[in-house]
Amino acid sequence: MTIAIHVKDLTRRFGELVAVDQISFDIEQGEIFGLLGPNGAGKTTTLSMLSTMLEPTSGTATVMGIDIAKDQDGVRKAIGIVFQDQSLDEELTAWENMDFHGRLYRIPKEIRLQRIDELLKLVELTDRRNDIVKTFSGGMRRRLEIARGLLHHPAVLFLDEPTLGLDPQTRNHLWQYIETLAREKNITIILTTHYMEEADRLCNRIAIIDHGKIIALDTPTRLKDSIGGDVVTIQSPDTARITTVLAAPWINRMETHDSEVILSLKNAEQHLSTIVTRLNEEKIPITSISVHKPTLEDVFLSFTGKTIREQDMSRRDSMRMHFRMMRH
Amino acid sequence: MDIVYTIWLRSMKRYVRSKSRIVGSIAMPLFLLVFLGFGLNSVVSTTSLGQQYVMFLVPGMVAMSVLFTSVFSGIQIIWDKQFGFLKETLIAPVSRLEIMFGQTVGGATTAVVQGIILMVLAVLLGLRINNPIGFFIALGFMVLVGISFTAFGIAIASRMEDMTGFQLIMNFVVFPLFGLSGALFPISSLPTWLEPITLLDPLTYGVEGIRYGLTGVSQINPLISAAVIAGFAVAMTGIGAYLFRKVSL
């Protein structure tokens, strides 16, 4: 396998804030690689550096063997990008947006026209090709942007939060496109997301990123295995006593979180009655108890001590504080 | 060149589709021409002009439509920033200079077309261009004014984050430039202390040049006008290109 993207100690500071903190990873060709993390974790900053939009403070990276600091145009030719915010000209038609892109990347006319037809067909926009983009729905715009990002046949496709703000049905549809793309075009895809199920479904490997650092990097399956079995969540007003009462060798890990105790154990169904019996004996009230297979959410929680949503919230608060301070 | 053409092509497509903008930016100079021109025609002493006031006003109004359209076209980059489209252009493997030139040529073309539309309307109101060379001289000056002020708009837009400062620029930069240019009245009729300021206004030379082309009379030697406005166009393009290079996403 050849390496598509090589990142070594990549760092980006904005004044005092270290947005990306010495991250290193390799992405193999043909892989779908996910950067998973809450808002403000450094995903988009990483992507911006890899796509030469932002210069790193320190560290190095290559895309298809091309150094991002030394040959910006070389990198730009090798990559296609779908930005987090939409970047279409709404006054132009779908076809004209594609044509503009093709001309910017200096694709010869014949090839350009042929590829535009192919790609519009791939994203099922052929019959809307001559409509002004203003009339398009969010999902259609996203599909058009993906088609546009592929027009110059990039070796690597960057997708920054590709399904943000889309309804579940459209999201599902888009996932299918991305899977088809990776399979048929053998293209390397690096995507950022803060949707767990998106990362889980699409990615071959996932880097969980928080506070600018990669805290875990592996396949979704292995990440979930690291939890140590099924997850049992017990809600109770008396979490402190649960942890002492339930200490047993068949429980792999135990974490208290607000009014919940989260246990990881193998074959949870078999042990469930034991758990309930023990808690009843000690007269510990149980508000609810549930069992589920581990998800990336559990992985994130076990690595950071917070759910991704809580991280999102607290990050937003601290950002608001930050801006308030800057204003004063 | 192909990239400049690509960006120009986009400007043209957008221009042709924005019917309301075409009509909107013609309306103001046309109304001024009709109201001021015919309204003041008998009041303004024609001896100092050597012609009817309304005909004196035509070149000024042509310059006005070129000026406002071109500044507006340049400033449109802010919209591209806000709608995200600028990213698509800036991330492509092309130089900033090509993008900036494309924008400038596109904006200038739009502005000149607007100016020509006004000129045609002025012919309907009685403008007579005595020799065809005059028309091309006027056209040349319109192109230079268009380039200058599109580049000016791009320079401004490169430093602005959103449209909130737009009104400020219009009121405190563009409108004074227009007012001092001698578009509405002969420079010689201003108080003497104002005259040097008028001569510092680059648009004065544009207006005078267009006036020379359309009516055959001007208060400033057309060669001087051509030199000054051409120099200004080059300078503005340079400044615009420099500031646009520094735009970050």
C-alpha cells in the first residue's frame, strides 16, 4: 500500500490558542479516513493545512508525496475539496458551476464536457443541470459540490462535515454516494465529522481528535473493542455506592458520569440479573438500566470523560467567553 | 489568459442575469440627466459651457454610471467571501493575480456596457456625436475609469469582512470623488480654493476625457487626461492586486 497523506508533528497556533497540537498520522491510498471530534477540536484546521489554505506553525505534511509547504499548486491539483460551508455560485446553473471549476483547473474542453456529464449523472443532477443553484435544496447542493470536487480527478478528496445540516434521509443517500465513490474511483477520502454514526459507517480508520490532539486512532471495530465489551448504563441517585458494590473481576471498567454509572463487560446479558440482584440487596434505587453494544460515542466518552455533545457545548461556551473578552 | 477569461465569463453571466441591477444602476444617472439637465438647462448660463447644459451633463452621467457600476463590481468580492464562492476560486491551482485581473476585466466590462447603455439613451435625448473617433475616445476613457474603480473596489473588498462598511465607502469616498469631478458643473465655476482639490480627483480626468470625446470640448487637455487616468488605472490595479493577494480564507 502506498501512502496518500503523511502528517508529522503538524501544529497550528492562533495566538495563545493551540488549535492543532503536534499531530502525526499516515493515510493509505484508497482509504476513507475520518477525523472525528467535537466542534473546535481542530478538524477543520487540520484540513485547511493539508489543503494549503492555512500555513502550519510547525511540522510537515505531504499529500501524494507533495510537500504542502513547498509546492502548494502541486497539492491543489492533487486534491478535491468539499468545504464545510457551501461554496457554489448561486446565480449560476449546476452545469455552469461545474464548467467554471473545470476551466479553473485547466481541463481541456472535450474531457471537461464529458466529465461534467458523467459526474452530474453520478450525483443524479442531470435533469437539473440547467437550473440556477439558488433553487437547489441543501442535499442537491452538497451533491453538486462533491461532483465538482471530483471534476479534476483528484487523488485525494477532502470532505469537511459533508452531511452537516442535512436531513437523515439525504444523509443516508450521501453516505451511499461516498461509499460508491471510494469503491469505484479508488479515491482516498479524508473526512471530518462530529457525527459518530457517520464516522462508524464510512471510515476504514478513525482518528479521534480533541483539543487539537489525536487521542485515539484505529479502525471503528477496534476502537469499539477497546471499550472492553458491552456497555451497561445504570441511572441512579446513588452512583457512589454502585461502584463499590459492583466491583467484580468480570467488569472491565466502571465510570461514573453525572447520575450514571457506565460499566463495560463481556456478555452483559448474562450478568444483568446479577447486577440487578446485587443492587437490590444493597437497597440502591435504580432509575433505569440499559445494555447496548459499544458505539464510538462510548469510545469518545471513555477517552475524554465527556460525550461529544457536552464537549460541543462547553467549547461553545468557552468560545463565547473568548470573544466577549476580546471585545472588552 | 484562460483563467482571466473564465472569471470574466462568470461576471458576464451574472451581469446578464441581474436585470434589476442593470436597470437600477442606469436609473440614477438617467434621472439626474433628465431632471437636472432639462430642469437647469435654462437657468445655467450656457456661455461659459459653450453648449447646452444638458449636453454638458451627458459625459458626466456616463462617467457616473461607469464609476458606480465598477466600484460595485469590485466590492462584490465581499459577497463571494460571504457566500463561500471565493474559497472555490482561491483554492484552485491558479495565481491570485490571474483571479484579480479576471475580476477587474469583468467589472470594467460591465461598467463600460452600462456607460454605453446610458450613452444610447442620451442619443435619444438629443446627444449628437459629431465624429465617430470621438465615440472611441470616450470609450477608451470609460474603459480606463472602469478598470481603475473596479480595482479600487477590489482593494476595498480585500480589506472588508462584510457589507457594513459599504455605505461608508460610498458616501465618503465614491460620492465625493464624483461630486468633485466636474461631472455636474465646469471645474472653472468652483471657488478657486476648491480647484486644486478637483485637480487631485482622478475621476476629473476621466470625466474630462469622456467629455472631450463626446462633445469635442474639455477644460483639460485630453492628452493630460489620458495620461493621468491611465496612470491611476495602473496604480489602482497594482494596489488591488497587492491587497487581494493578502486575502485569507
